[in-house]
Amino acid sequence: GEVAPDVARWLAQLDADPSALEASLGERTYTRLGLYAEKLMAFYFRERGELMAHGLQVRSSRNDTVGEFDFLLDAGPEGVEHIEFATKFYLLEGENASRFDTFVGPNLADSLGAKMRKIFSKQLELGTRPEAKAQLPRPVVLARALVKGWLFYPVGVHAHMGGIAAAHCNGFWCSLAEVEGLASERFI
């Protein structure tokens, strides 16, 4: 969506002087995109004064983790907002984007469909669990998913599928034998 004018000004200031962001990220080198993206989002929510917790684990016992709240934001006196955040890359397997499960991850057992089912059937429901309620200062009044990433289609294919924004970030993939026929010089 559109960036609010106050956020655009803040981002421009941050671009001119990124020292606060760099201090927040620390010296660690992030090799996993999801962890890095979560740190950036935590910085954003913290700077906006909305962040109550990031990565809050919920346990039923000392050695049994029920789940984790990616982000808990202040939703006013009535409660907190839970945002489940995911950053992923998926490749369309075949040429027919008919189901979320036709997009597979680097681990072929992972698919966009499996991730979405987990988010909606388990992760967004975490705030309703008694173990979670016991840890929260106020009830979860809103639970949302923020799923970002890229979908890669076989070279020459780009099929639209319901449930995925038409203007989503996308790229292509091809077999090694097809690489020599590519006109582009910018790919990996």
C-alpha cells in the first residue's frame, strides 16, 4: 500500500543517517532472510512506539514450547495485536498456479500452501491458548499475518492466482540447460 507521509519522512531521515538502525541490528551477520526481516520489522515497530514484544515464546512447561508470537503491538487499553510475519521464496512447480501447494520452497517438503495453513490454523490462534493468555498483559484483540517474499515462475510463465496480489514480487527460474538462451545479463 501507500506509505504514509510521516513514515516516508522518517525513512528518508533514516536513509540519510542509518546509525540508529545499524545500532539496533548490531554486529551480527544475518544469513537467514527471515531473521533479518524480523529484526527490521522489530526496529520499525519499536521506533513507532507500537512494539510490546518480539519473539515471545509461549511454553506449556519448561521444555515444551507451544508457539511464539512474532510481534505483539499495543492496540490500546483493550488489548494487543498479534502479527505473524513470514518472508519466503517459492518456485512454481510446473506451469499451472492452481493452488498454493504448487509453489514449493528450497526444501521441497515446504510449500506456500503448507505455510499458509500453519499460519492460519496454528500460529494466528496462539493468542487463544490458555498458556499464551497467562503471559500476556492484555488479551489479543487482533491477529494478522504479514507474508512477504517472492514467487518464481518457470521462464516464460506468469499465471495469476486468486489470493496472491497481482503486483506481487516475482521472478523466474529455468533449468541449467536453458540459461544460455536467456537474453538477460542480470540473474543468479
